[in-house]
Amino acid sequence: MIDLLPKQNQAFTKLLSNKVGALFMKMGTGKTRVAVELVNSVPELDLVVYVAPLDIICPKSESIASIKDEVSKWGGFNAKEVVYIGVETIGMSDRQYLQLYKKISVAWRCFLIVDESIKIKNINAKRTQRLLELSKMVEYKLILNGEPITRDLLDLWSQFQFLDPEILNMSMAEFKNTFCKYTTITKSFPGRYKKYTKEFITGYENIDYLYSLIGEYVYECDLELNVQQIYETVNYSLSEAAMETYTKLKEKYLDNEMLLMLNNNIFLEMTQKMQHEYSCTSEKFEQVDKWFETYPADKAIIYCNYIVSANECRERYPKVLVLNYNSSFGHNLQDRPFTVFFDQTFDWGKVTQGTARNYRTGQENDCRYLRLVANVGLGQLYLKNNSKKIGISEYLKKISREQLKEIL
């Protein structure tokens, strides 16, 4: 068996004495390796339940190793039975959830792991509520994530509620009032009685106190490699037809009075439809063709947002591994150091996930990333928000509809 790397050994040593723990190790640092060692340090386990995104358990491409393969590479779990189940499955399938509930309820000693625990940040989601119920029956628990906070500090509450409610020992409302500064904004519609109210977190406080509560149960570390991440951004022009449709959509949505409240869902719908219209414009492929003259396609990944662009990329570049942003969690793709972000996204966390598929422990080559940016306001807006690592909610707090018209 290969020895643990220094930071993996530090993580193992710190959490060994606890029955619950959080491995908040940056993507690519080897969380799975540490998890295997922690599980196998518990004697006489009769059940290990590994909860993860379905794409990690059953990858859509045969060229991607599953989490089962990764665990087996490190010797597997020493338990009578091991169950791998998708976090989506727990939320959507009553039958499979009840089967798992029964299996855990009769187990003498169970170890419950949630990989990519950010997936249970929403306390109102059925998957989160069900995992909290399962956690009540289990003594040994572990959560794994490279980015435990993608929205705001409230993302942490449900993750530690899963590990042990006594760690924080406060309700979510108490957690928010203790650690978050927030303000409430109410907007009225002209000529109507209806009002729109939304709460925004504006800052944090008492962070030292928070660390004093959770620090014992958390190991954090950054990724340190002797290779570089090299980014290249190229612009492409829309076709005349795509530009015409883009302009019509912009006028349609930005003249809609519902955008007076700059609702996130409406804004997302608008930008997705606008980008979808130019997702397969010809100059975009010309730029990718040019890039592949330098970098081998069989060592590359392409990330897309839309079925139409993904299908077109698979047809044009059969040697490339084409993925959707949502399927970029947890995979080890060190053999493909070249990445094309074909479609843009406001979710910088998904971009980070994408870069972490190849920039991770075991990578011996510089990783190169091509970003394709459309020559319209929306293209620059995506790029600007990603560079500042801010999402839609934070952006919409700071901008009016008139400003948005001008930018797009």
C-alpha cells in the first residue's frame, strides 16, 4: 500500500480520534484516500454507506473512473457490506430511501459518508432532510468537500447538523443571527399592491467563535503542485442571425416589468436563452479547431452548458471527453490536462470544479484552459463575474435594470 502524502497523513491523524469529521480538502488533494483510511480504522464495521452525486458513482463515460474504482485502488472498505447511493436518489426515490433506512437501522456499526457535501447545504431539500434522518442512527460519519461554501456561510449549518447537531448546538436562525450580517430589501411594483421582499447577507461576524466550535472536527488544506494552470481567453463573433435573436431576447426580457425586481430565476432564464441561441455559432468551433492544432484532442476535456452544443462537440471532436458542467464533480482526469470551457456559466464554483478534474494530485503536466467569450455584453459579463468569483445573487444586488440594458 502506498503511504499517505504528508497532508493526507495530517488529515488522518487529526480526525482519527473523532467519530465524525469533515474533510474540507481542496479538490485534487486526495480526500477519498484519507476517507478509506479513516473508515478502515474503525473495527468490525458491518456497513459502509457512501453517498455521492450519481455522476461519481456511475460516470456517463467509460473513460472516467467511478468512486468505487477509486476506493478499490486504495484497498477498499473493510466492512461486511458497502452501499454506494446517489444523493439525488435519496431525494427522489422513496423506495430506495426506505430500503437504505431499514438497512442502516438494523446495522450494528455503520459508517456514513457524504461526498460533495455541498449537495446537502439546502435544509429545505428532501435529500438533506432524509440524510439528516439517516444520520441520527449512525455513530460514525464523514463529509467530504473541496468547497464547503459556494453561496454564503449558511451552507455550513446543514453539513454540521448532519455530522452532529451538538457541534453547533443552535438552530439555523440562531446560526444566521450569530454569524451573519444581513439586510432586508422590499420593492413595490408601480400601481400595484404587491411587494417583493428579499433578504441579503452583507457580511459575517464572530468567525473566531465559529472556528472554536467546528475546528476540532475539520481538516482543511490547499492543493500544492509543481505544475501550472495556464488560461487562454479568446473572443468569437456571433453570426448575423444569432445576433438578431440575441437582441430580440434582450429587448423582450429587459422590457418585462418582472425584471424590476431582478429576480434570479428570470435573469437566469434570459441569459440561458440568449447564450443558447449562439452556443453553436461557427466562429466558436473555428477557435476550438485552431486550439486543437496545438493541443491533442485525446488529452482534452470540453465543458458545455447545453445539449445542442455538447452533441455538436461530440460529433466534431470524437476523441475529446465532452462533459456537462453539472457532471464535473469528483472525477480524476489527470490524463487530460487540456480543457475547453465551450459555454460560459455564472456559477464560478462549476468552473472551479472543472479545473480541478485535471489539476489534482498526480498531475505531472501543466494544465491549460481555453475560455471562449462571445463578442456581446453577456459574454463579457460571464467573464467578469467569474474573475471576481461572484454569483448571480450578489451581482443583482448591485445593478439596476437600466444598467443591465446598457451592459448587455
